[in-house]
Amino acid sequence: MNITATKTDAANVSVVATIDAADIEKNLNKAAKQIAKTASVDGFRKGKVPVAKVKQMYADQLQQDAENQAVQDILEQAKKELDINASDIISDPTFKKYDKAEGNIETELVISLRPTVEAEGYKDLAPSYDEPTVDDAEIEEKLKALLAANAPYTSLKRKRALKKDDQANFDFVGKIDGVEFDGGKAEGFELVIGSGQFIPGFEDQMEEMKIEETKDITVTFPEDYQSDELKGKEAVFTVTLNDIKEKSEPELDEEMIKKLIPNEEGATADTVKEKIAEQVKSEKVSKLYNETLKPALIEALVEKYNFALPQNIVDQEIDAQINNKAKEMSEDELASYKDNEEKINELRESVRETATNSVKATFLVDYLAKEEGVEVNDQEVSQTIYYEAMMSGQDPQEVIKYYQENNLLPAVKMGMIEDKLFAKIIGIEQ
């Protein structure tokens, strides 16, 4: 087996090798002997199966295993020749060539190494900024919206028909082809008309109903409805309206203060306004950070520091960006790329610079986080996802499960480390 291993730069190793047929046969025989020791085959005692029989029975698997072992031998020899530590290798090797001819294999592969990053003077790149302020008009506007959102619903003083933004209290029974279905029945259900909580068309047909009126409402379940039994089916709901409530005029009284700040003893109207001021300022700081300061710092870091990047990782980022673009393409656009290698290469080159900068930024964040002692543990990640899920009205446990099953937690963690790091360098409280 002839091997030539070359470090093309600090982050990439090129390995060119010829795997001889004799080496593959040697690996194949060794693997066959191992299988023969434990294989159970009719007509033979366990452990006494002839190697020739094993080779006949498992020919394809043995051939694949023998080739894989030869590749592993190449990698081990390359690491030894160039004194590469296994911990420095950051991804599986990429094959640029794997040609079989007359039992031999001509192969060329690239090994990616963790880049060497040096970023002296990075703190000098922190963008300057004016700290956001909050005026009384902003506080009053936010308070007005907050009171309106939390104003209680009260029964009508003068009876009238149900309209949009009213809260309806009603009973309903749903049927498909005259038969009730699971989950299609409730009493004393409360719904804000126009909230979009029910199936499309349901709330619109309830408008103009009067208290104690009973009405049949016909709707069709959406094709993407969560229940397979109900998808796309027409249903008739018999609805009886029990009461109509409208939002009362909101006031910042003692009851409302307790509702807005439930865990603060002795809170007053001024306390509420102070909390609102803090929230508005926090929103302004977050907007300033995400839209201006963070992009400016990343751009400055990427522009100033240069180091060799592992090509495999850059190619993976290019693939990811191409896939994102493909999701936004029409069927005709996608078809235009089919079997058109030149056009595909042009598309890849169009995102290469962005992908390269993204990879560079990732390694810079990793290096600077270690320099600054910035860490985020798994509990912090879970707590953040849990809080955001609650704020958006989702089931926190289901959201965390989704992130786990789709291997999204590492990306969330990296994003949190990045924000924590940049906020520290910039000197801004998030």
C-alpha cells in the first residue's frame, strides 16, 4: 500500500494512496476467519465453518469491511507520518477520488484539522454605542397596550348580537355524517371571536348570534389538521350561545397591579411603570445588539483575522446554504439545476464567501469564548428553551423533545455562547 500524506495548510491534509488487491484480500481473509469462529451454519459445528464457506456467504459484506479497514490503515499511517493527534481531527475524511481497477483502489482523501486561531487585540474591535433611553411617552404607550391586553371581560350591560373581539360562552356538539366524534363536544366554552382559535369559518359564522340562540355551523377541517381521522372532513357543530362578554375599560387599580406583578409585595402604579421602563429599554438594547452591534463585531473579527480553515467544514456549510436556497426555489428553478453541473458549481461559488466567513466566525467564537471564560451549560440551554416555549404558548416539554430528536440543542447552545461572548466584549447587558 503506497501512501503520500501532505499538509496542504494548517487545517487540511491531503492523502493520496494506492490500496493493493493483496492488502484487501488480506483484510478480507482476516475478517472471514473471525466470523468463522462464531458463525452458526447448518451442516457445520459452531466455530468449525470453513473460511471458504464464510467468504461465499458474506462476500459483499466482507469486501466492504476489507476496504473500510484499508482506508482506516491509510488514515492511521498518515496521522503517524505527519504527527497528527486524533483530537485535532474534527470531521470524517472527504473522498475526492475512489477508483477501482483490477482489484486495486486509487484513492485521494482530505482530512480536516482544528484550525490554529490567534486573535490578539480583539477587544479593540468592539463597536461603540449610545445607551438607549426611555421617555415617558413610550412608557405610557406600553402601559396602555398592557392594560388593554389584560383588561377583564365582563357580561354585557345591554344585550346585543355577538361581534368580533367579544368573548363568547357557548356549548357545542360536533358531528360528521350525523355521528359525534371525540373532542367535538364542550359546555361553557369561552372563545374570543376573531382570535382564530377554532377551525377557519367557525368564528365568522358565530358573529351576529344572540344569547340563548342555537345555530348549526358547517365547517371543513383543514387538510393539515393534527387528527388524521378529521383531516379534510366536513363537520356540523350545533352551537348554543350562553353569554356575551366584552372587555371592560382597563384601569391601573390595585387588582390590575397584582395581575401584572403577581409576586411583588407592595407594588404600586409607579412600580409597574418602572418595570415597563426596564422592559422597553431591554427591548431597545436587544434590537441594537442584534441589528447593529453584533453584525458589526462579527464583520470586524472576520475581516481582521485570517487563518487556514478546514475545507470539509466549509464545503458542509456551502451545502447547508445551498439547501436553504433550494427550499425557496420554485419547481421550475429546481428543474433547471438537474443534471447541470456547471450551473450547480456557479451556485456553490455564489455562496462560498458567505459560507467561508460563517465557518471562520464559528472558530473565532470558539477561540474567544475560551479566552473570555464564557460557558453555557446544558441546564441553561433547557431553561432558555423552556421559557421561550412558555412565552409563545407552546408545551415546553414537547419543544425540548423536538430539539433533542432533531439534534438542534448544540446549535442553540452555540448561539447562546456567541451572544454571551459578544455582549461581554461589547460591554452591553442583554
